[in-house]
Amino acid sequence: MSATHILIELLGEIALLLWGVHVVNSGVQRAFGSELRHLLGEGLRNRGKAFLAGLGVTALLQSSTATALMIASFSGAGAVELAPALAMMLGANVGTTLIVQVASFDISYVFPLFLFVGVVVHRRARSSMARDLAQTAIGLGLMLLALHLLVETMRPIEASATLKLLFGAITGEPLIAVLVAAGLAWAAHSSVAAMLLVMSLAGAGVVSVEAALAMVLGCNIGSALNPLIDAMGGEPRKLRAPVGNLATRLVGAGLALPFLGPIASALQAVDPDAGRLAANAHLAFNLATACLFIWALPQIARLLARAFPDRPAANDPATPLYLDDAALSTPSVALANAAREVLRMADVVEQMLKGSQSAFAHDDVGRVLAVRRADDVLDTLFDKIQLYIGAIDHDRLSDKETSRVFATLALAINLEHIGDIVDKNLMQMAEQRIADRRLLPPPAIRRIEEMHARLCEHLRLAVAVFMSGDAQAARQLVAEKESFRTLEREATERHFAEMRTGRADQIETSALQLDITRDLKRIEAHIAATVYGLLERTGELKASRLAPVG
């Protein structure tokens, strides 16, 4: 077999290995995306829990890079402290070693079983959870198949002096071996894939034991580059966790590199098999790095905070704070970021309602203009949120997360409609009232203030339902909509009474009150509409208010 043929086969097998990692990652994300994000959020409270959470999540995802991207998103958004985030990254690094340890054993009889069971379950499963788990099994089978093919392809290399010379030249110097392996891990977006290749090379005797150890160090450095690159170009604080993760690996590799010979001798005493030796070195390096740095993480976090200080808050309130593009590769985290930005929209709407309330009680055009500027902020946030949600890989979302997408969009759309009603209707009437120097009577102002206060209360209730999924609170919110019909009916009756007096000024004032009431009722309808999806899923919303005929 020619050298060209072998290299082409290696490229195809590496591609199959990477695709297997992607299939596993996608299947786990779809099956447990929300639960994994919750586990990360719970773990990021102290260093011990954070380390274990990082280890567990990475063992499931088969990729420390995916875990690191989620952690960087949490830390960059300021949702968690930096020290626990770094501890979780140390745990994620150890989690990848467990996957490599399993793969280092002879499991050539296992991958056909994974593939067969995965395909059968995927074709017959009715639930999305079962299909996602079947996809995960198929991905594991593909990874193990790729590893089996790599080992078989390496066999001719043992007898090929030319190929041995080629690989020996590439990895002859430890520093060059580190750089080559780092480049492989970076390009693969996976230290697991790079480590499996290193184990195959070592097991076939293509590279020396010391070169294999140097490549193990390179794999650990290279897999830390992707989260760092993804965090570049944004807020400086987003660089803290990725830089801290890379720094711990660089220091660990720098300490280990001069002692490759003694380390190799010690590991050979444990297990002389070259492939297993590389896997054991990977485990030992990450355990040693975790033990070395976990106690110093608070001090490291303070250094990183000084090196990458918070950027002064932007003056433009329409600038999104949570729409982190780096999180788009992890749909569950991206969806949580979009939800947090929608909550900012809710805050803007509440400010607009309070401004609208004062615009009818005071002759201040400045308050009207402030409300209209707030609507511009609302429109900008809405546009950015739509684009961000559209960029999420919806094929990787579970059914539960897809429902969350619709709930997030429903809240955002209704908030944007409320902003339009306040801006284009209520503020136009307020501006005209001030221009005409028309004063509303005190009872009318009190009624308007009461309606605005109730709307603000209902808006806060709608946000609570969005966050908690409380069906009882949702029913309460829809029931409250009926009270605004009563208020509109009362306003209509008062207007008819004023019309009978024949006094033009009172009729105009009464008509203004009626228009205000109707627009506030429309706002109430949009607030109630935010919870319709939840009530439809629980079967508690009628399809029509029409009474049955006959």
C-alpha cells in the first residue's frame, strides 16, 4: 500500500471520528440540553461542585470544548463567579480523559452493537428522547469504528520505513510534537479525537513514547484554543475563563515538558502498552493540573479580572447584553441568552407604561419624547433577538426547548406590539392633548392611573409565568382580561351620557378617555396572549369563545 493511499485513509478515518463526536454531542444536547445547562448553573456555585459538574457534563457530551463554550458563555454574561467557572473547566478537562480511557481498551466488538441498536431504536422510536439517545449510540459506534479503522490503517506503517521516517521527522523534537498535536486538537475542535489519533500512532510504534507524551501535552493545549478564539472580539470579560483555562494548561505543559523521560519510565512501569500509556498520561496530566490549580483559582480569578476589566457600560440602551454569538454552538445556552434579553424588553415596556401614565397627568412633552425613544430601544432589541433566535441550530433542540423558543418569541412579539400601541396611539393622544391644552378631570386621571398600575402588575405576572411555567398564574392572567372589558363598557356608557349633554368640550374629553381605555384594553390582551401557548399545551384554553349552536 502506497504512502499516499495510507494518508488518504487516515484523513477519512479522522473525519469519521470527528463526525461521530459531532453526532454524540448533538444527540446529548437535544436529549438533555436544558438539564445540562441547569446542571452547569447549579454547579457553578462553589469549586468542588463545579469541578464535578464539569466532569459529568463533559463525559456525556464527549467534548470538553463544548462544555468550555457553555461555561465561557455563563461567565462572560456575568451570571456566575469566575473561580467556579475555572474549576468547572478543570473538571471538563478530566472528563475527556475518562472517554479516552474507555477507548484505550480493545472494544472492537462493541461498536457494531452500538450501531445496530442505535439504528433499530432510531427507526422504531416514537418519542424524540428515544431518537436522540439512539443518535447518541450511533455516534459512539461511529467513534469506535473510526478508532478501529485507525488502528488497522496504522499496521502497514509499522513495516514502512518511509512513513516511519516521515512521522518520526514531524514528531522528533518534543516542542514540534507539542505544536503539531495542538494544531490537530484545535482543527478538530476535540481533544478526544486528537488523543485517539495520538494513541493510534503510539500503539503502532510510529512515534516514540516521549513523542507521544509531548503530543498529549499538545492535545490539551490545542483544545483550549477554540473557546478563546470564539470569545475574541467581544467584551473583555468573556476572555477571562478561556484565558484562565489555556493558562493552566500551558503552565502544566511547561512543567511537564522537561521531564518527559522520567514520566515515560514511570508510566511504562504501570502499563507498557504504548497506546494505553498515552491515555494514562492524558489522565495524569489533567488530574495533576486540577490538583495544582484548584486551590489557587480565587487568586487566578482576581488576576484575570484585572487583566480583562469590565468595559464601561454602553450608553446605548438598545445594545444587547446577553446575545453572545459564541453560545450559538450550544443551542440550550443560546436560548437562555435570548430569554434574558427578552426580559430586558419587558423592563423597557414597564418603563413605557409608567411614562404613558404620567403623560396624561402632566403637560410635559419631554415625557412623551422619552417614551417614544424607549420604543426605539424596544424595536432594536426585538430585531436583534429575532436574528439571534433564527441563528440557533433548531435541529439540535429538544421538543421542550422548541416549545421554549415559541414561548420566548410569543413574549417578544407581544411586548413589541405593546410598545407600538403606547408609542403610536397613546403618546400621539397625549401629545395632542398637551397641544390642545385639554385637561382630564381628576376622576379620569385616577382611572387611567389605576389601569396603568394593573397593566404593570399583569406584565410582571406574565414575566413570572414565562420564567416558571406556572399554569395557575397563567389562568389568573387570562381571567384578568375580562375586567378590562368591563372598564371599556363603563367608559362607553360614560361617553354616551356625555354625548346626551351636547357640550362639545365634555364630549371630546370623554372620547379621549374612551380611546385611552380601548388602547389599554388592547395592551392587556397582548399581555394575556403571552401565556396562551402554555394554556394550550395544558388543554386549558378554549379554541373559541362562541357558544355552541343548538
